[in-house]
Amino acid sequence: MASKSAEIRPVIHLRSTAGTVFTYTTTKNRRNTPDRLELMKFDPVAGKRVLFRETR
């Protein structure tokens, strides 16, 4: 049985939109951000800051 915190804060993967296969792994709070997450982060393969989108 999953714990209650795992249901509220699932592990998500953020994939780069620069066309590289680089991903970040993080958690998010489903109650505060029910939509898909989009963050500007550094992509070391591209060598610059790009938009990372949540994948499921």
C-alpha cells in the first residue's frame, strides 16, 4: 500500500525541449500544481538554459 505522501508528491521526470534526451527527476505537489510542470533549467548537452516539460 502506498503511503499518503507518495500520492500527494509523486516522482516526475522533466524532459528537455531542446531535442536532447537529458532529463531531471523531481517531485511535485499535486494539490498545488495539478497541471504539467514547465521549468527553465540548464541542459548540459545543449549547453544553455532551455524549457523542461513534465513527462509521465
